[in-house]
Amino acid sequence: MVEITHKNRSLRIAIAQAVVQVSKQETIDAVVNKTVPKGDVFEMAKTAGLFAVKKTSDIIPDCHPLPVEYTKVNYRIEALKIFIEIEVKSIYRTGVEVEAMHGASVIALTMYDMLKPIDKGIEIQNIRLIEKKGGKSDWKDKFPKGLKATVVVCSDTISQGVKEDKAGLAIIEKLKACDVEVKEYLIVPDEIDAIRKILMKQTKEKIDLLIYTGGTGLSVRDVTPEAIQPLLDREIPGIAEAMRNYGQERTPLSMLSRSLAGVKENTLVLALPGSTKGASESMEAIFPSVLHLYKIFKGVQHD
């Protein structure tokens, strides 16, 4: 199956539709009046659909098992057509589109099976996805364009050329994927004055996003939070909490991170872990939704 462990859990919603067309009004009347020999068509088909939604991963090889936390089935009759609409919700890392369409399909097939003794001209039509919500696709094209960032690696060993940087490059890769232009890529030792000097210079130049990586641990030389925090206008605790929570699902050691987030004027300042994995996971945890901040700066709220 496709790798999804890097994704955040979020509310996923999908609505699917199927259409069953019968060949005569008598069939519709039998369904409505509950006189079909095999039983109550709407209730039996609904029950089959609920089972189908929950069993989707057992039938479709590449579908992930997931918690189905809500399913609703609605019917609508227009002339000789029965419209089936099914809504599925889950809080998970992947969407529920296939679950909804599988449910709609099985409801339609159950109707076909129950009605075929009294109507030989039944057709199943137009099984399709009507709507999906949840996940990062919801945020696509909803953020300001033209944002510029500076990435700063805080490390004694990397600044001395003893060690190669990977965390900063991983951050840059993620920024580019979010259409954020990286203006500068800097490496400094774990020194409070050096770290602060960059922050003051970058905010003066009105950079949109300033990301530090490294120096957020608990060793004697880890001073990035101490350097940054006093210069911030306001902290944003939720961003750091989101990064640690995301990391905590992957390793208990993330609780030792002192990642920090805040704003200086209209610059978002982030301090991320210095390990490649820690930096990458922190970026996955908050991007691209953190970019909504720039709409707030401009007085525009999310729909």
C-alpha cells in the first residue's frame, strides 16, 4: 500500500452517488410501498452499504484500513430513477472516497438483486464521487503567492565544515514544494549573538519566513530558543505543539525538543530540530496550513 505515515490525521469527508434506473412505474411503487417480495429495498440496501463501507479495505487491495466514524445514506426518486447518495466521514491520514463509492456501488447492486425478480430492465448508472474534503488538497491554491524565506542552520560542527548539513536542505525542499522562494541559506555556529543578528537583519529586510534548524535540544550549546524568544513580538505555541505532537506519534524523544514559533513584525520565525528527520517531520506537521498566517496578516480569514 501507499506510504501514508507522513500525513497528518484530519477530518476526511466523501459523498458518492449511484443511480438505479428501473423500467416501469410498478417497480418504483413496490419499492415505496415496501411490497417487493425480497423485503424492504431501501433498508436492506442501506444495511449492505454500511457493511461495504467498513469492509472496503478487505476488497480493494490498495485501500488502507481506517476508522469509519460516520456513514449516512439518502435516497431520492425522480421518475424511474432511484438516486443513492452516501456520505462517509473519518478522522484519519487518507481520504474516504473509495469507501463512499464502494458503499454506493453495493447499495445499487443490492437494489438490483432485490428488484430483478419483478423487473428485468434494471440498470445501474453513474457511480461517481460528488464531493471530497480533508487533507492537504483542501489548502491548494489558498495561500498568498510570492512568499520568501530564509533558512538558517545553527550548528558548530557544520559551520566548521566537520559535518554536512542535511536538515536545512530538507527544509528548503519542502518550502519549494509549497511554492515558497528561498532567498538565503545560511550556516552559523551555536552562538546567541550570531543567531540574533540574522533575525534582526531578516526582519528589517521584511523576509516573510525565517526558519532556524538546530540548537533546540538540551545540550549546553543548544541556545537557539534562548536567542530567538526575547526578540519575538508574540509566540505561537500551537505551531510548536503541532510539531511535537506529530513527532510524538513517531518517537517519544520528540518531547525533548524545544521547538519554537512566533512572529517578529510580519515575519514568521520558526526554530526546528537540527536532525534531518526532526526537521523534515516538523515541516510535514505544519506545512502548508501554517501559511494561512499571511492571510491573517493581510486581514483575510479562511473560508
